[in-house]
Amino acid sequence: MKYFKETLYDSICQEFRIDKLYFEHKTDFQHLIVFHNAQLGRVMTLDGVVQTTEADEFIYHEMMVHVPLFAHGSAKRVLIIGGGDGGMLREVLKHPIEHVTQVEIDQTVVDMAKEYLPNHSAGSYDDPRLNLVIADGMDYVRESNGQFDVIISDSTDPIGPGEILFSENFYAAAKRRLSEGGVMATQNGVPFFQPDELRTTWQRMAPYFEDLCFYCAPVPTYYGGFMAFAWGSDNTCLRGINLQVLQGRFAESGIATRYYNPGIHSASFALPQYMVDALNEAN
Ligand code: SAM
């Protein structure tokens, strides 16, 4: 029996039994594997790191999309950086937005996700509101002059092609793509095992946003407890938005979710003490 062994950490790792291997290939940018596991369903890994599974992807995608979009309340233009599996796009397109640009570096990830993880994108790659750009997200935010109400960075970890998406240059350039009062949300690792990622993101994003903080949610196959998401905006009122307002927007939207609700939205900004301590050390 073959097992996938994650290689993100030195002394600890998680293993998933490969019950059926669908695809394995070294693309121009990374080592891509898609397989089936009896408990997790289809699983996608890149460079030895779990990216997404059918069993728990809803938690990650719903929290990275609905928190900034329901807080903003009237977003029309959204930018997704990365997100090749299509789960982020699926959730964004549930909102009455007019346009979404997705900038993904690796065409093969998009193609293999459409073929072997069809429930992630659920046909979203055919939506007429989508502008799919196959390019490095850093180049796009630096060179384009588009403006977006919400920017979501759904990147790999800060290794390989994803490293540049955790740089100060990326945050500075992405901020220039953000329309007035807009919100940026980024995946920011699992602080229990990756506290440096929390500290460095704080230090690198702080010069560019009036309001910078983190919110979190547990994603079972991201080993180590809570996943952290960075939140950056110049609109300092959005983070603490009134719960009744959120409940009204959520009810009116008719959007079905399996993790996200207005209560967990508000609660997700309450960080455990070890994250607060890590951030205090960054100051
Ligand atoms: N949820 C996952 C996580 O938290 O680790 C991320 C999932 S998503 C599949 C990550 C995507 O980022 C991949 O499709 C990868 O190709 C893309 N990516 C990595 N570096 C990139 C870059 N510099 N520009 C655009 N996309 C990038």
C-alpha cells in the first residue's frame, strides 16, 4: 500500500494512504500529485505539501472568501492570486460580483483540478465573469493597473513559486491594486508550527494597511491546528462590523455554507494567546 508523506516539517509529518493515484507530474513550477483517500476523498499536493482535500476544503475556502466579502458588503471586482484548484473561485462567484480576475502561475494545476477535482471549481472556470490569467501573481499586481474591492491570496506556502507572495514587494504592489476601502485576505500558514510566517507577514504588511490583523479557522488536513489568515484594509470599521448587519447580509445572500456563518465570522478574529504572543514579539 502506497502512502503520501507530507514533507513540510523536519521532525513531524502526516501520512495519507493513496487508495487510487490519479495524476503525478513535475510541472514547470512544482511537483503535482492528485490521489484518492478513503476518508478524505480526492487530495491535491504540491511539492510534498497538502494543498486541498475534498473532505475539508469548504472550511478554508469559505473563510477566505465570505469573511472579506460579507464584511465589505458591496464588492464588485475581486482578484484571486493562486487558487488553481478552483475552490476559491467557486465561493467568490456565489456573491453578486461583476468581475473576478484569477492569476494562477501553473496551468497544469488548473487543468488537473478541473479533471480530477471537479467539485472544487464546480464549473466556475466557465463563468463569464472570470478573467483567468496564467502568470506570476507578483508580476500581475506590479504590472497591471486593475482595481479590486477584495484581493484574496490563495498561495502555496512561502517556498518555491509561492515565496514571492509573502514578500513586502508583493503586499505593497497588491495594496496599489486595492480600491478605496477594499480588503485583502491572505493564507498565512499554521501558526502553531509556523509562527515566523505570522511575524514576518505582520512586519511586511503593516506599512501598507491602516488596519492589519489575523483571523483563523481549523483546517483538519493542514497539520497543526488553526490556519491563520491575514486581513488588511484602510477601512478600519470593516473588521468589527456589527453582527446583526452580517446576519442580514448573509440571510439576504441565500448563500449555502458548511462552515461559515456570521457568528464564526466575528469569533474568528479572536486569536488564541500563542498567536497574540507571537504578534507581540513582532512589534
Ligand atoms: N490552500 C492551499 C494552501 O493553503 O497551501 C493553497 C492552494 S492553491 C492550490 C495554491 C496555488 O498557488 C497553486 O495552484 C500554485 O500553483 C499557486 N501559486 C504558487 N505560487 C504562485 C505565484 N507566484 N503566482 C500565482 N500563483 C501561484
